[in-house]
Amino acid sequence: MNPGGWSQVGSKGVFKLSRLDPAWRKKSRYNLFLAKARNRIAVDLTNFQASGEDTARLIVDLSAVGAPIVCAELNHGVVARIGKDLSELIPSSIGKLVDPLKREIYSSQLRRYAHRDHSIQANLAGLVGMTGHPSVVIPTVSIVLATRRPELVEFALAQIVRQSYPSLEVVVGCHGFVLDKDIESRDLSAMGNIKFFNCGREKNLGEVLNELVGYCDGQLIAKWDDDDWYDVDHILDLVLAMRYSDAEIVGKAAEFIYSELLDLTMRRFSIGAENFSTTIAGGTILVSKEVITDVLGGWPSAPKRVDRLLISEVLKAGGLCYRTHGFGYVLRRGVDSTAHTWDQGIGHFLKESVDQRPCLDLEFAGFRDAERHEG
């Protein structure tokens, strides 16, 4: 079960479900039901009559495809099967889900918990863990951060340390400067394995990224920009999307942009998520180290557009690029437009925007940890 092709706009009201449909014994009919259910405003299970096992299975499947669920009360047997996080997320009534943005954020949260806790890989990891051996099912991720701005290193690291993903390595490339020893010497144990490297200013961005990848031990490589905002589940979202899409490269689109000049948070578009698409932000790219090193022969060497070049090379090699939901990531556009390797001008983003909020509004962008980030 996956949310591929999910539509952000709910239609045809609330679907009140009271029983299992015998036709669902055919997988094709069940999948058709799920596809239709996820495009309703919500699926109401308040009066659903079935065993705890069947109810739990239905909730997990609906959540995995992104169908918003409401239920006045879940019995203890269902809660025990679906888990605390998923059960506490489900509201008792339609309430806030009439707001399209809140419905969309809620759907992304349901997907996250369903795929995190109930996928085949999650169950395998649980079984392996019961043997006392480290799990090989959950891939290790190396975050690569190439920066020319020493003043933003602490900002970036503060967000990385909040990440919920359990198997992280951080590789920081100081591009043309030597990092303050006070930062390197601080207790960063909560971040796990972190490495700092000095990279010569004569190297272009692609060369620096390629050098950093060479220092990475993780199976997957996640690119991180020093000035953007990332929510706590950002890496988790990308790993899950790679799992259910089976794409070689995944990412989030730059849906949400904050302009320092205007002190304004904009949403550029609200359609197109959960599809195979190259419309992803470079600061959200997740790709396997094997693809970069063995298939492509390294990150493309260039001073700019290194992310677009990487995506193009993956596609040329026969790979796929997948765009998951855009929540939990905000692209920053500072007053100095020359500080960005990709900048269309603030007028371009204003023209594209479909919704706006004053100031930096991370809640608008679906951040679960909005207050801590804004603080």
C-alpha cells in the first residue's frame, strides 16, 4: 500500500463505513476502494463493525494510502495493533479536516506512521531486533552538508540533531574556511557520528559534494542546505518514500518558501506530490551511495545546478525520481539573492504562490516541531 497518485483535494464528502465489503476479497476491488477513499474528505469508522484485527488492518491500509480517518472511539484491541502514535493521531470527528490544508497535513502524518510502523521492512526490523542482533533492514543515512557560510553551521546542526531517524551520520564540508574549534569540540553525541572536513575554496560545489560522499559510510546520502528549515521527520519521510516508490532518487518540492525581504511564507503550489517527478528541491535529495559512486561515477562537477545535473544523470542511467509530500521543509530566500545557487527572484515566487502567511510560519508548512524551530 502506498500513497502514489494521492490527490490533495478531498471531494464527495465524508464516507461513513459500517462493514467490510465482501467484494474486497478481490485485491483489485479492495485497491479500487482505497484509491477512492483517499480522495474523500474523510473516512468515518465510528460505526464500523468488524473484529479488532480487521479494523486495525483497514486503518493501517487507509493510512498508508493517505485516506484521512475519523473515529469517535477506538477499542483497546485496535489501539494495541496499530500503535500509540497512529491511534492518538486519529480525531473523533471531522472537525478541522474541512480545512484542506489541515486535512492534507493530517494525511501526510497518517502515511508517515503507517509506513514507519507497519511496512514489511518495519516488521522485519522488529523481528530481527528480537534476536538481539542489529537490524540490517533500516538503511543508514549520511547527511552531507557543504557550506561556505561558517555563521550558518550551528543553525544547520541544530536541526539535524532533532531528526527522528535512528541511523544517521553527518558529514560537514567547510568550503573555503576553517570551522571554529569551539563548534567542533562541543558535545554533539546526540547527533551520532559527525565528521568535519576542510574543502579548498578552489573546488566547485560538485567537487566538494563528491569529496564528502567519499567520506560517507551510510547506505543512503541525504543532501542538506545550511540555511533552510527541516522538520524532525524530514529524513524519515524521504527514506519511507524511497521504500514505497522504489525510486533511485527521492525528494520534496520547494513548496514552501520564506522571504526574509518580505518576512513572508509562501506556498508555491499544492498539487503534484506523491508522484514520479523531477520537481524536487536540491536540499532534499536522497539517493543511495551506490548510485552516486558506482552508477554515476560521482556527483557531477559544476559550480551550480549540481542537483539538477545529478537528477539528469540518474534518469539517463534508467533510474526514477520520486516527489513525496512537501511538508516539513521550507526554502529560505535571504535579502542577498547572490547568496543562493538557485534564485528566480522574489517576484517569481510571489507570482507562483497559491497561499501566503506573514512572518516565518512553520506550522503552515506542516512542521510537527514548529515552536522549537522558530525559537
